Amino acid sequence: MQNVTKETLGKISEKIGEIEKRSRCELLMMLTKESDDYRYITVSWAAVGALILPVPLLYFSPALPTDPLSMLTLQWGAFLGALLLGRIDAVRFRLVPKPTRLRRAALKARENFVSLGLNSADSPPAVLFFISLKEQYVEILTNAKVPIPDESWQRIVDTMVARIKSESLDAGILEALDALSELMQKRCPSAKEETKNRYPNKLIVLE
């Protein structure tokens, strides 16, 4: 998995701090390795495979024993083998349909948006930049106090996804912050009144 270097983490903190000086919006950046372990899908595939396995085996190998105990042993062996195989990341993610991966990543982004209180009545104008690496998913969420329409973020999101796919995570994050800075300063400039920094100026890495 791609990792953000220590040097880049320092640059991220500096850039977020600078952005928040020029905009009245709080900016949070969050990264997770994956948005779900998808165990339920691995178990489902293993169960289906174990159930249908006897059919092709009996067709191509009619000499196999067909007594219930032999069949049950074969199915349990296939089920456990598929579960072990599903623990391999490359295999596990191939078993998960892309729409499912994207929906789960979107849900993870919203869960964290709510858990941070960004949708509460007393929250400041806030922008959450969410990255889920294995799903290759990026989303920018804002609360109602941010006067920037969702479509304005799309170019930043598309560029960041492309950077993840090309394994240029560090460069992609720094480029995204520069683009965010330009947009937030233009559409959500800093107010004259003093604003409090309620959230950390750093990349929040979820376990």
C-alpha cells in the first residue's frame, strides 16, 4: 500500500494552516487504507462455491465417492480454503464488485463527517477531503455553511484519483491542497472576525 512520507506529512500540516489563514472554512484531510474489510462478501463467495462445487466435480470425476459424509467433507474443505484465499488482499478486492466498494467508501466518508461533528449546528464552515486508498475513492464533503457547490470540487477529486492509480500519492495530496487553497480562498475567503482552529492541521490517518 502507498504510504505518505514523513516529509509530506509536514508539508500537509503547513499547507492546511496556510489555507485556513486565507479562508474562513476549516479544512480536514482524512486518509484510510480501506473502507471495509468486506468479510461478509468473502464468506458469501466461499459459501456459494462450497455449495456448487460437487456438481462440476461429479460431472468431470464420476468416480469420486458420493456418500453424504464425503460430500460434506469436500464442501467444508472448499469453504475453508476459499476463506483463506480471501484473506489475500488482491483476491479479496477482486471478489468485491466495484459499485459495492465505492458505496462503502462513500459511507465511510459520511460516517466520519458526522462523527467529527461537521454537520452540527455549531460547527464552523468545514471541508472534509476524504481518501480511501484501496477503493481508489476520493470525495470532498462540506457542510451547509460552505458557499461552494459540489461540482466545483470535481476536478480536484478526478486528479487525486488519477494520482492514486499511478501510485503518486504524496504528489497528488500536495497538488490537491494547492487546488483547494485557490478555490477556498476565492469562494470562501477569510472573514474579518477572528476564527478558531477547532480541528488539527494534519492528515488524519484512520486505522
